[in-house]
Amino acid sequence: MVLFILSAVSEVFALVGASSAGISVYYGAYNTLNIIAIVLLVLDIIISVVFVYSLLKLKNVLLWTDVALGFATLRGIFSICADVISNKGTAGANIVELVIILVVWFLFRKHLKKVLSAGHN
């Protein structure tokens, strides 16, 4: 939970950095990719806040786990594609990040199902 909150805070700092450094900070001259990246970052922050709230209140935990980590997966796929288009050179790192997200999603969902079925609310 702490790592997830730190991740969300780092995304807020990334958004502040992107707004102060200019939109070309992500993918150079590819303005469409830059705009999509900023929009995805804002959506990710919003989804993260709702996800943390649902975890703390134990409301629709499985649903918001799927939404948050599914969106992170889609954002990772976008990053890989955008890196390939813009020749940024970070596609390999994004592939590793995507694999980690998928593994965490699988294991965390499995853990949540076990805890929820055992009645540990």
C-alpha cells in the first residue's frame, strides 16, 4: 500500500515536471503522443486515488484492482508503442515494467480473493 501511494505521488511530481518543462518532455516532437501521455498520467492519478480509497474502505476491491492494474497495463502498452514510434530508447524498460505489473496484478488479485473469501474484512 505504501509503495502504491509513493507511486501515485511520483506521478503527481511527473505531471508537475511535465507542465513546467513543457509538453515535449515525453516523446519529443510527437505532440499527439505527448498529449496522450499527459492525459493518461492524469487519469492514472485519479484511478489511483479511487483505488487506494477502495482498499482502505474495502469496497469493490476486486473491481478497482482490475481497473487500476488494467489501466496500468494499457498505459504500459501505450508507452512501449510510443517509445518505438519516437525512438526514445526506453521500450525495453517499459516491457520489464509491464511484466512486473502483470505479475503483481495476478498475485494481488489472488491474495484479495483468498482474504475476501475467508471473511477477513
